[in-house]
Amino acid sequence: MDFSLVLLTIGVSFILAVIAAPLCIPVLRRLKFGQQVRTEGPQSHLKKAGTPTMGGIIIMIAFTLAFMKFSVINTDFYVMLVATLGFGLVGFLDDYIKIVFKRSLGLTAKQKLIGQLVFSAIICILLISNGHSTALGIPGTNLSFDWGGIFYYPFITIMMLAVTNAVNFTDGVDGLLSGVSAIALGAYAVVAMQATSLSAAVCAGAMIGAVLGFLVFNAHPARVFMGDAGSLGIGGAISAIAIVTKSELLFLVIGGIFVIELLSVVLQVASFKTRGKRIFKMSPIHHHFELSGWSEWRVVISFWAAGLVLAFIGLYLNKGL
């Protein structure tokens, strides 16, 4: 596979994001699409109120242009495009309602779930039409088991919901999600090249460039936040790449930071509802470390480092090292 094409995709997407950001940020500021900050969170975040959000639009623009330019057009291409833009659209609507209608929760949980299920169903239909394998491989082994369509497609639907929401939970500190997702996508680019899936490798490259370009403006102190439009779109891309490269379970390792963030929320809610006690000072877990006295940069660098280690472990299990 042409590794230079993936590098070219990363470079073009990065440049597009760096060009688009200075054009979009003033518009978002003029439209008063400012971030609303949770008062119960770290007090250092209060000064971020009013920082332009919905910057995920920048990521989606750069990603889409680069992906459509360099990818081969096949069923996998449409699966990844629908996953990224579809989930990104759900996130955009959620952001838009929060900001324009001054509703702190945006879409209701039911509305958001319906939107995610609709795009998951479209993806399943595309996969079925392409004769997608329903086998699941166990990372680090040569073992696999075939659930058959009746179990596999509900599984990947749940997987997409879990991955996109896990990625969404990871967004909350300047530069955290941009860096962690770039690392995970870098690992998946290698996985895609090993699976000789050019469209998946280009998809990963397009998103890597987009989030790194966005990181230029999202690093602490952030000049723009991505919002759900960005985080759900990134989650859609990662989950789709895992599915088309048949490395669904490998996400548990490569995307280990996302898994930990999701589990911290689940455990926190379950503990509070059953015992009336919180496990963490605040969830997702990156806020726990902030409230424990860690600076934003310490949280970000620590999570990036952990994500890098997990990415290498994932590649090792996938026999990529």
C-alpha cells in the first residue's frame, strides 16, 4: 500500500484545518456560539465561558475534503463517510440547540439516540450489501468466532454508540481529545495498511490531519472548542475504521483511554444511584485529576502518553510491530 498517499492525506487535511480555523472562529464568535461551562466543574474552567465552540465544523470540513480527494470510492468509503458525517450531524444539532435555544442539554437523550441509531442502521445496510464478514477476531491470537448477522449487526450498532459516546466524554480539557484521537487514529492507520484497506488508511489519515490542525487552535489556552459536532464525528470515524478493518475488539486496547473515560462515567452514575456515593470527585475521569490538583497540561500530557502506550500495545497484539 502507498504509505506516501496516507502522509499526503494527513498533510493536506492538516493544512485545510489550519486555513479553515481562522476563517470559522471569528464567525462562531460573531454568532455568539460560545461555550457554556459547568459551574460544578473545575473552577479554572469558568474563564473559558464564551470561548467559541462548534469548532468541530473545522474538523469535518478538512476531513471530508481530504478523504473525498484521496480515497478510493467503494462501500467502505461510504460506510466511513456516513459514520463520520452522520454522527457529526447529530452532534452539530445537539450543539446548535444548546447554544441558540439556550438549552443546557441540547437534544434529549431519546432524540440523540434515535439519530445515532438511524445512521448506524444505514451503515449496517451498507455492510450487509457488501457481504461484510460477521466474524470477530480476538486481538493477539489467531482465534475468531462468527456470530452471524443476527448477533453481529446489533453488536456493531452498540459498539458505535459506545465508541462515539466514549470519545465524546473524553472532550473536556484543552487539546485532550485532539491528541488522544490522533494517536489512536495513527495506530488504526497502520492497522488499515496491514489489512490493505486503502480507504480506511486514507480515512484515518484525513482525520489525523484534521484533528492536528484543529489542535493548533485548541491547545491550552484554547481559542476554540470542537463541541459534539467534532467529538461524535471523530468517534464515528474511529468506530467505522475498526469495523471495516475487522479490528472491532482491538478498539478496547487502541482506544483504551476512551474506554476508561466511558467506564468512569458509568461507574460514577451506578455508584451514586445504588450507594449514594461518588467514586470520583467528578466524571469523566480527567476532571477527577483536575480536581485533585493536576494542571490541564499535566492531565493532557499524561493521557497522551498513556494513549501512546496503549496504541503500541494494540499494534503489537495486531502483529503490527
